[in-house]
Amino acid sequence: MSEPSESTGYGQESSNTPIVAVDDNINPAASIKYWNTVSATSNGMLAALGHYPWYSRIDLRGSKLFLAKSRRLVPGCTTGGKLALGVDCGAGVGRVTEGFLCHVCDTVDTVEPVEKFTRVMKESSLKASGVIGEVYTVGLENWYPDKLYDLIWTQFCVGHLKDIQLIDYVKRCCAALSETGILVFKENISTDPNGNDMYDEEDSSVTRTDEKFRSIFKEAEMNVIASELQLGFPKTFKLLPVRFYALRPKA
């Protein structure tokens, strides 16, 4: 994501105005309205995020490398071959499923709240061939998995969840992991000079700090077993940092 024009911080303290948490600004209806204006194609969605034509190739390659590293850190997890079942959360039209997850999982379920995006996945060749399994047209805050996953991949979407919703989502994902399953987040990171989360009015989303993400994962009783920045983006482009987190249950 390109950088939001300005951070709202946590509100201005005064005798009459209470401090407002950044995530209180999130409006789910406004978010859905925005994404319904976006073209239901991979290029359309990348353009909406402020990205560039070469972005997807670098993004997908980085994801593949990070997952390979993470699998080696989980006792009993196979380091070669495909995982049995994964899920792409915040899947959009299936860019990440098609370009990455279908190459590392036998079957990939998808979760996406925008109906015109899920329609693309339901009509795709990957769905016809059985590579895409269940397609859930629902927001992450209302997704309650009823099966166990070897990989839960969540990318560029949790900015539409309030902090308390994100904590609950992580807890539900934790309960939906197989014995060697991995929960991965790949998200933009705030560059606010005061160390605050940043609110973007255009799509009604929040870009969180690394510290906020780690606090949320701790609250949800998940361990960060690996974390690193996505590398390879040209420094001449003004892009927000992108960070991976691989999580496993504390128990």
C-alpha cells in the first residue's frame, strides 16, 4: 500500500475532546463500498492498493520464501511438497491463491466479503479443477472456520478490523490450525513518526505498527515464530514497509 496522506494518531487531548483510538474510525460499510468500486481483476486490486505492475511478482516470490523458512521452524511439519489444506483470508479475486497458495497447498479455501470478487473465484479454472475448495463470501470478523488448516494465510486485509475484532480473529484461527499448522499475516506497517497506527479515509482502514501487531498476537496467546520484512521493492517508490508474521499457538 502506498502511504496514507496523513496519520490521525490517537486524537488530540483537550478538556472537551476525549482521545479516540485510531481503529474507532473504521467503518465496515464504507470499506465494502470502496472495494465495490474496484475492478474485479488482480491488476485492478493492485492499482487500488497503490501498487505497480511489477509488485505482484516480487510479493509472491517473497511469500514463497518466507513460508519455506517458517515450515522448517515447526516440529513435524513437512519441509517439502504441498500442504494438504490452506485458506486465503481476504482473498480478493484470488491473486495470492493463483500465484502462490495453489503451488504450496493441494486445496485452498478462500474468505472474502465482496461478492463480485468471490464470483470471480467461483467461476475460475482453479475452482473447476478443485484446487479452490470452499469460497466463503464473508468478512473475517464473521468467519468461523469449521475445519482444520495446515496454513491460514492472511494478507493486506486486517486493516479493516478493529483491534478487538483482530484479536478474536487470531484466536479463532488458532483453534482452526492443524497439529503442525501455521498462521501467517502479511501486512503493511505504519510509518507514523509518533509511532501510532495510521487511518486511511479512502478505504476506511488502519495501518498498524509492528508493536501493535505483536501486542495483539500476544493477547491472542500466539507465538511469533518468524517475522521479517518483504524485500525487493525498488527504493525509488514510496511504499509502506510490508512485514510477515508466522504464528503458532503458545501451548
